[in-house]
Amino acid sequence: MGALLCLLILVNGIFCGANDLETRLKKLKSVVREQVMNTKEHKDRLAILERNVSALVLENSGIDLERLPLNSKIDPVSNQAGRQGAVTVTGDRSKRASGEVVAFHAYHGSSHPYSNHEIFTFDRVTVNQRGYTTDDGIFDVPEAGVYVFTWTVAVPASGEKIVTELVVHGSVKGILTSDPDHSLTGGSGVHPATAFVVTQVDAGDNVFIRVRNLSGGSGTVLSDDNNVRTSFSGWRLI
């Protein structure tokens, strides 16, 4: 009888232990699920913070948010945007965003005679954010980059056809022909011509407009404050 009682007590203890173990397992599973949910919530919050930081970096770096690809990612540490071939916010872009621009615009205050291969010397300057000199008509590039250059040349109705060229560090980058209408049919006979050039230049390069060819060997370009201005402009694009 005593042995049977001991056996019943042992069996009861085993069942109680099993029930206790099952309860603990359920509690453990509940804790694990809670931790998983907390981890997911933290990841979501971290993703939101990263996007906010990236937006602030872009806002202060000069990058146009609307022009970025939809799946672009920004590294807030290195200021990189994009997928493969990421675009880095360079020093030049930062300088331009802060207002340190390079640009000039100059023109002839009056008509001026020129000969073949002579450099134009534009004597009136309205904008000169570093680089242009009126004495010799040369723009000395202060910083490397991609630049836009444009020039306009007009000749009198009784003048000669003139071909001009944009010279960058000794290399011709653009050519422009301006000619009059000697017949004076349907107008004043003055036909201004304009050219644009986009080119890469290096710091220290010399840029100027030069006579390439004058049909008579010499001639006059027309410029005044009432009808037309013979002019030269340039600015850094990027």
C-alpha cells in the first residue's frame, strides 16, 4: 500500500512538472513575439529617420530633389545620391549653391574697327564675377568646369562680312559669320549673328573672341546703345 501511494505521488509530480514546463514555453513564445514586433518597429523608425536626414542633406547640398530617380538612395555620411555611379555633392556644386558664381558679360560701347586675327576687346562690362579683363578682352578661367560662352557680332549695312571664332587655350571651339545686306532690301541691312558654345575648361585657360577672317582684310563691327550691341558673355554651368 505504501509503495502504491509513492507511485501515485511520483506520477502526479511528473504531470505537474509537464504542465509547468508548457506554461513557461508559452510565456517564452509570447516574449519572443513581443521582441520581434519591437525590433520591426525600431527598424521602421530608423528608416524614417534616415529618410529625414537624407532629405536635409539634399536640401543643404544644392541637389534638386525633384530630378533624382525615384529609387535613388542618399548616403547621409558621404552625401551620395543614386544607384550605380552615385552622384556626389562636389565642392564646385557647393560653392555655386553658396553664391560663389563665375560669370561675365561685356560689350562694345561703340563701333570698332578690326583686322584679321585681331582679338576683340569689349570695353563695357555689366557683369564680371571673376576673370574678364577689358584691357585685352581675355577671360582667364578662375575655376575648372563646364562653361557656356556666347557672343554676338553685327556689321554695318555698308560693311564687310566678318568671321569670328571662340578660342579656348589656343583651340578654336566655335565659329560665327556676320554679314551685311548691301541691298538694304526689307530692312536696315544690319544682320547680327549669335553663337553658343558649351565646353569643358581648366583653371588658368584663356578664352577670347578673335577675327578669323575679314573679306576685305579689315572692317568695322557695329555696336551702340540704340540698335545693337556686339557682345561677349560666359558663365560656369557646373
